[in-house]
Amino acid sequence: MSDEVRLARAYLSRVAEPPAGALAAFVSAVGPVRAAALVRRGQVPGAVDSQTSARRAEDRAEADLAAMAELGGRLVVPEDEEWPAWPFTALDQAAAQGLRCGVAPLALWVRGEAELSTLTERAVAVVGSRSSTGYGQHVAAEFGHGLAASGVTVVSGAAYGIDGAAHRGALAAGGPTIAVLACGVDIAYPRGHQGLLERIPHHGLVVSEYPPGLQPARHRFLTRNRLIAAFGEGTVVVEAGRRSGAKNTAASTSALGRVLMAVPGPITSSSSSGCHDLLRSGEALAVSSVAEVIESTGRLGVDLVEATRNTEVGLPQGEALRVFEALPLDSATSAEAVSVESGVELARVRALLPELELIELAVRVDTGWKRSHEGISRGDT
Amino acid sequence: MSDEVRLARAYLSRVAEPPAGALAAFVSAVGPVRAAALVRRGQVPGAVDSQTSARRAEDRAEADLAAMAELGGRLVVPEDEEWPAWPFTALDQAAAQGLRCGVAPLALWVRGEAELSTLTERAVAVVGSRSSTGYGQHVAAEFGHGLAASGVTVVSGAAYGIDGAAHRGALAAGGPTIAVLACGVDIAYPRGHQGLLERIPHHGLVVSEYPPGLQPARHRFLTRNRLIAAFGEGTVVVEAGRRSGAKNTAASTSALGRVLMAVPGPITSSSSSGCHDLLRSGEALAVSSVAEVIESTGRLGVDLVEATRNTEVGLPQGEALRVFEALPLDSATSAEAVSVESGVELARVRALLPELELIELAVRVDTGWKRSHEGISRGDT
């Protein structure tokens, strides 16, 4: 691939504020090099012009690429083999439906050695409030660790709270993680996560569609969230208040046809109320473990959670249970008394007692029948 | 109604172990007085005989009614006005479908002054594990209190843990509650709830289909659970481990076409794992407050939770948000600079700034534009 293409996309990534649907369509139609030349000259259709006129003189492509190389980073473009083409088909489909969360990025600024396409082959987004509780951070870290240890890339937004805990959990497993930023990848935002953002490129990637130096802004977080949703096969909302930005990522997840999951928490905690709203409305699936997250997002038949939860307790049913319950624990009793106590007709009692004896729930003694000492004591009914 | 009918049903309630579908059908066909006489003599069809032969000599009807009157209780029969005919139609329908949780009781032994039909007009079951946590007991008590205070009868099983907390919460509101027992209503089971079971008849009812003196047994808890499910318009499972008996009540609730609800809790607590299974499978609806329980079970249009949760944050959207975000907080800047920073074309910026000024998000000063001090600071994105 020519440097010309990379330079053109570097220029275009600064000239329009994403998501710029008209520009993206224009680039698809005429190619990035010609599109860049026409944008520079202002010779573009009205819709493209309104997305590019404000910044079309801002041509810093060479300097941006040089600065990124200096940081050990690069610009990944759709013409590269490592472009995450498959995850982004959902964005194209959403764009075709006119959804705002559609529109694939024109290029991605990336720090880290891993290949973007490899890391997004099997990925799950883990997101949540900045104002998280100890419970939420614990769960996010556990999920981040467990997913990474299973070879699933943990995608998040590097924010304080849940995002940071998820990244840290993944790093603790030495496993893959992707931080998608709402600013240039050369900017440590939030400032307190500078160390975290420096560690991530060693075990994963820091990614942004914004060019170097661009500062975060509220609308950029919302725009960025669609990429977090697109990268993952599903999104887990660990903790979210009713107004958390994580609910925006959740909405993008559903709009992109990805699996939306929410972690239950105490109903006494407002930090979980956004999750509970998502569960109550049926938008999100409840997940309580890494295994359930993998089962919910994984390939059918490969990642099913072991069906441990419907294990039979091994108790007799129906009349056999009634007969068993009517047996005394200590002194023995007659089949006739068991019949009266259980309400089961005598002939059935006489047939059932030996069956209970076979499975070691009843024992026959000289004076009649009683429960076996191996018998199960009364459970939680 | 004649004493004859009540005596007949008192006899029949002891002679067969519920649910006794064949006997119930026989009673419907020939009437309770004739059915009792024929059962006594053993002149019944085979299916009825197998349900009644073991105890048909146990005729204590008069003594049972006298003992119950002594306790201030009574036997409520389908021929009485206070019979909960409407809630029990679901049992009849389930019986018609051959479901084990079907079969309405032949009669109900009741302690308490309230009318059974009045108390079950508006009722919700609140159930859960005996091995509950402080969190679960807190929620059960809050729900019990809030439902009773709203005039909704709290139905439960008087067990330790969640059941007891729900009853106590309802009693604290002076409100109605029904305890459905798996033994005679003259028996204090569990023993530690003797005080609770003595208080309930003053503000509600203690109910059982088992005659006086009958001891609890595992199969009786399971049989009893269908009545808890039938009495409520819905069942809330507050806390339940994976093997809790509350899951049986949950299954009956669904089978009877009632609304099944589950309270989320910390995923780190095994006491909530049964609830989370019900949520994950889609069997139960998540409920986080009394208002949501009432909304889920209530009459349409009357009990809707106020739609507070989708309140708009009052922020501008789209390009207006981008322009707002591009405004500096302190020193002012030009419309041209705002255009470059936001990527919004200059003409739109010039139109949007006065709009932002009108809603007090932007302010025009001598040197250009800046954010208004009334402007909203960056939220949780």
C-alpha cells in the first residue's frame, strides 16, 4: 500500500469530526487519495463540504504520522491487512439504516504491537460508570482477568472506575486488552490513568479515530462508544447509574446487533440501577460469571456453560417422596402406619419401600421400616 | 350453608394427601356430602380409592372443627362467600392441563379475622431462601412493608429468612399478610416463628389445606408452594440459592400464568444465584423497588411507575453539542476558532452560538464567545 493512501487518510481523519457519513461515502466512491485532494480544494458536494469546510486547511498529515511513529504508534487504514473489517461490517450496516451509531472510521490511530484484526477476532467490551463502587470494580477486574485468561480481548474506554478495573484485570492476566480513546492516543486522559495507558500497548492496543493532540470532548465520548460496541462480540455493563455514559454504549451495542449483557448488583446501590433498568426492559441479558459472558457471546456448542445448575438433587418424587417423608428417623414403623401417615395406599407403600431401600433411603429392621442413616436430611424448602 | 357440607369437607381434607386430583374431580361430580359418604364406605372409583384408602377410617371432622374453633379459627370451603374462587381458577386451569401444580384445595383451614377473598383481591407473594443474607432480609422487609402500605397483601410461607422478613415488614406497616403453611395451622413451624405466627392472625391470615395436627414434610412444602403462587398476582423471589425451594414456587408461578419477578443481588453472593438464573433465562422480570413490583402485577394504566428514568439531561445534541464543547471555559474565542475546533462549518457555528446563548450555555463577550458560567460541566461519559 502506498504512503499516498496513508497520508490521505491521515489528513481526512483530522479534517472531519466523526462520525462523518457524507465524507465516508465520498471516500468510498472516489478513493481516499482523490477524496483528500478534492476536500483540500473544496471541490466536494454540499454535504461533504459542510463536514469538511471548517478544517480543510488543517493539513498536518506528515507531521501527525511522524509524531505517531516517534511514539511507536501507527495509522491503521482500511487498505491494511490488520484493518478490523469484520467487526466494522456492523457499522456499515447501521450506517445503511441511517443510524447515528453507524459509519466506520476513516482510519485508526494505534499504539501497541499487536495486530488490530487479531485482537478483535475474539473480543468483549466491559464498560461502566466512572463513579463505581468497590463491588463494581471487583467484578470488572474479575471479568477482565477471566476473559483475558480465556484469550478474549477486553475492550473498554480507559476511564476511571469500571473501565480502568477491566483493563487492569486483563493486564494482570497478561492478556489482551484494547483501550479506545475519545482523544488522540498521545494524550493521557484521564490524567490519573497515564501509567495504565503506557502499560496497555505492551499487552494490547490503545486506539482512537482522533488524530494526535485532539482533546476529549463530551460528544467524542459518545462517538467513541460506538467503536467499543463494534469491537466486541458483546458488551458487559458492570455498573451504571441511570445517567451513565455506559448506557450510551449499551444503546450502540443493541443498535449494532451485538449481545448486550448487564451485571446484577444490590438494588440498594444506585450504581447498579442502570444495569437493572437494562435487565428489566429486557434489553440486556443477566451475566453473573465470566463463563456466562463467554457462553452469551461465544460460538455455539463450543462455549456452553456446564449445565450444573439443573442437577437433580437425587430425591425421590411423588408418592415415593411421601413414603420417604413418612418414615421415622429413629424407631421403625409398619407399612400400614406409613400408609396412613403418607396417605399413599398400602399396596403402593409395600412396593415403594423396597425401592427406597435399594437407593439407600429406607432400611428394613426387625420392627418394621425406618429411614436409612445415609438418607438425605430435609433440605431448603 | 349446612354444617353437613363443612363436616364432609373437613373429613375429606384429612383423608387424602393433596394434591388429590381424582378425589377433587369426584367431589365436583357428586358433591362433598355424598363424596365423603362414599369415600368412607370405600365405594369409589379406583383412582379415588388409591388416594383415599389409606386414611379413609380417619374420621375426625367434628373434633377438628371444634379444635379449630377453640383456636379462633375456621374451615373455609368453596361453598363459602369468602372462598378465593378467582385466584383458584388458575389452579383449575392448570389441573385441566394435567399440571401437578394444579388442583384447587378441597377446603382451607384458616386462622385470623379477615376475609380470605378480600385479602387475596390484591396480593403478591414474596418468597426466598431460608439461608438468606442481611441484604436479602433487608429487601424482603422493605418490599413487605411497602406492599402492605400500598394495600397489597403479602403472601409467604412463614419460613426462616426471606419469608419471615416479608411477613414482618408487612406487619410493621399494620398491613395485610397471609402465611400459607405446610402443616396444620395449629402447629408453630418453624418453632422460632411461633411469635410471628401468633401475630399474623391479628393483621392477616394463617392458612393451610392440611388439617390440624398434621406435621410438615418435604412434599408438603412443595404442594403448599402452589397455593402461595396462586394467591399472588405475582411472586417476587428475593434471594434464592440454586437449589432453594423458592425455585419451586417460581416454577409454579410461571405454570399458573402469574408474573414471576426476581430481585437482583451481588453476583458474588450465592444467595442470589437462583434469582440471577431466573433473570438470565428470561423466566423472571427484574424488580428493584416496590413501585416496580406493583407496576409489574398491577392493573394497566393505574400502577405505572413514573417514567423518571428517561428524563432528558437537558444538553444540546449533535452539532450544537460539538459547538458547546468547543467553547473555552475562561477566555473567549472567535466563531472561526470554534468552527475549527468543533469541525462544524462556520455558517452553522454562527447560527448555533446565539441558540446556545438563549439557553444560557454560551455567552458573548467583547473578545468573542465562551461558555456561560451557568453551563453544565462535563458529566459521566
